[in-house]
Amino acid sequence: MKILIVEDEERVSEVLSAFLRQAGYETVCVAEGAAALEALGSDIEAVLLDLGLPDMDGLDVCRRIRGFSGVPIIVATARSHVEERIRGLHAGADDFVVKPYDVRELVARIEAVTRRTRLLPADSDEVSGVDVDGVYIDVMNRLVLVDGAAVELTPKEFDIIAVLARYPGVVVPRDRIIREVWGTDWSGFRRSLEVHVASIRRKLDRASLIATVRGVGYRLTGA
């Protein structure tokens, strides 16, 4: 696995790279956001992104990466405020570690985010619409039709079914849905997710459209 390290402190970058190579990873190190965008290719499987970069804000780099790639991004920063963590998740980060961190924990987090994303198709974000059991989900235009008739969903309800539509037939972990819809990994939203899914099933009159995979997440059936 090749990891892109975006870190402007040379010593930190060198030490981190050496540890990750010892753990069996390949590494590419850059010190600026522009260089990170240039270095990000299909062979990069995870990004460790510092927010304090000299040429641009790390959150902007995160947003730009997320605009064209689904590669897992772990934000690593000395900014410890909860607001900063939320901003990072909203920008598209998959996880967040605060400096100084234990490199063993970092490796565990890298393994966790890459394991989750391997469950999902690489081109899933390109899905514009899915037709399942008479229900058409138009992701691009935020429209849901049941047997040709439009059904009104709340913004959060649509966001949830849109996530599932982007990964048709694949079990999407609850944490992934919460991260994409609420912009956080706080497990307290799990109950809210269950309530929203129940409401979607009721409004679409398709109880079996969204299958619950116990202990994991949800899957759009029939895709």
C-alpha cells in the first residue's frame, strides 16, 4: 500500500515515513498542498494530510482531493478544537488524529479507513441514478420517483438514500453513512439514522428497498 504524506515539517515527515515503511507501507512525501494534488495518482491508497501547509489551507486541499477522488484521507494536525475536527470531516476527511499522536494508533486508523473503502466500488461516485423495484433515485438532481411519481423526502432522508444509491448492492457501514450525511463520526447519530431509514421506507412504500445488515449497515436491494 502506498501512502501520500503531506507534511511541511521535514523532520516529522522523515520520521513518519520511516516508521510506515518499517510497517510495510510505501510512502510519498510532499510539503505543500499543490504538490499533494500533483502527486495523487491511482496508486495512492491513503493520504495523511497536515492542515498547516505553507501554500494553502489543508482543508482546501482535502476538499479539492475529495472533488475528484475517493481515496481515504486522514487529517493529522496540532489543531485540537472540536470545531476543527468537524470542519475536517465536512471537508471530506475520513478520520482525524491530533498531534502528537502514537504512530501505532495512526497505523490502526490507516488500516481501518482503507478496509472500509475496499468494501465500496472505486467508481461509485460516478453513479447518477439508480432504478430499483420501481423506485428511481436521481442522485444528481436530488429526485426520487416511485412508479413515475415524485416522492418528497427531507434533505437528510434524501442524503441517506443517495449514499446507498452511489454504492448499489453494496453494504454501506453505518459510520460511513453518518460521516457522509452528518459530517461526523459520532456514534450518537446511529439512532437518528435508524429513524430516518424507517421514514424513507414508509414514504416510498417499499419496506424491503433498504436492507438492514445487522452489525454493519444498510444496503440498497435489487440493484
